[in-house]
Amino acid sequence: MSNIIDSRLFGNTVLPGDNVSEILKAYRDDQNKPVIVGPGLKRLNKQVITSYKAGQLLHRSVNLFWINSHQRYYIPCIRDTVVGVVISKTSTFCRVDIGASEPATLSLMAFPNATKRNKAIVEIGDVIFACVLSASKDVETELVCMDKDGKKDGFGVLPRGGYMIKVPLNICRRLLAPDSKISRN
């Protein structure tokens, strides 16, 4: 099975409110593992999964499904990796512009080896590579600069001297895909 399936069911347009549970069950890689819903899909209960966006239904191995659609701004999802700019800072946290409707919060303790005495050195204007820890429409988005094991894994303040450009979200997802020709070079 290829990384991204493009059959008669996948790649077709899905509209908000469509029940996609049966399609997801048919295309699961491992029937014993649960389905992981990504952006554009919402689990109403154990049996019912619906779409809340219009776009293409896509699938990647390990039972991961999502809707690929054009968006004006980023809607944070848990476990997404993001690049943002620090726009304000206090003694315990900083606010990071990640391209969403609201800035995200990054605790200065959310770095590897950070303690109350030894906080991360972050300045306004720094570019941060982080992971979304929590995201909800009711609660502020929270970021961390370490993986689930507490290791750096490339997260943190990015070195100066580079360029940060804005690109559409569907291009970002295409660049992050494992079969991307650009990211292999």
C-alpha cells in the first residue's frame, strides 16, 4: 500500500458533516489499532467519525486519516510541529505567533533540561520550532520544545541567519510528506 492512497474514495471531495466512518474502516492498515483522526475530521463517539471541513480525504500508514483543504490560516492540532516567532515574553512564558487566529503560549519550562533556576533563553523576535501540546477552540494553544521523551529532537530556538517565508498549508503538508521529492534533497 502506498503512503498516500488516491483511489475512487480517497482524493474525492468530502463535505462538512459527511460520515466517513465506513470508508475509514475499509482502508485501515491494521484492524487491531485505532483510527487516528487528523485535521478536518472529528470523532463524535467510538463508532462515528465525521468531517468538519470540505476537501480531499487522505490516508497515511498507521491508520492516520485527515482532510486536505485550502485554509486562510492555520488551525492548531495536537502533535503538529510548527515554526513561529516570539512576539512577547514574561518571566515564565512567551507568546508565539504560529499563523493561527490567536498566538500560542510557550512555557519557558517546556524546554529540555529547563528548571526554575535555569530557564530557556528566548528573546522577542526569535524563531521557534515547537510541537503543539494542547489545542482547542476554547483554550489557548500550548507549545513545547521537546518530544514526548523529554529530548530536544531539533525543537527550540532556531539559529539566526535564515529566512522564514509564509507558504500555504497544503504546500507545507506536501513538503512534510515522507515521499516528498524536495525534502529528500
